[in-house]
Amino acid sequence: MNMELLDRGRQVLRQQPFSVLLEAELTVFEPGRAELRLPIRHELKQQHGFVHGGAVSYLADNALTYAGEKLCATAQGTIAPLGAPSPSET
């Protein structure tokens, strides 16, 4: 992994107030691949105890943007849930 690229990506993430608020962490950043993580906190859950779709969409949007190596653009896509997670997945 290119640590210089990862460090640059993390620097950009720290400049995004919303990413800081969510405590997002960029863990992998290389051409064509990016992984972001969020700590699952009570504040990020919906009324049934699952992570809110807005938090999931945030992760998808930023990961797609990073993977496309466009640090100043937004990604467009559709998030389609496959169904509710089982109790063991929550």
C-alpha cells in the first residue's frame, strides 16, 4: 500500500467537517480501492437499532469517490438494501 497516498487521503478526510463528526477513518486507499470505517455509535442508528441508511450512504459515497481517485468530487450511485440484517448481524 502506498502510505503517501493513504496519508493524503486521510488529510482530505480530516478537512471534511461531516467526516470528522462521524469519526470516519480511511483504512485503505489505493488506485481503484478504498475502505472507510465508522464506529457504530447509538447516534448513528435508527429507531430499530440498525445503522441509519444515511451513514451507510455516506460510506458508499466517499469510498467510491476515493476509489476513483477524485478527492474533490462526489460519486453518484444507488444504494439498494437487500433486507434487514439478522439479529446476529446487529
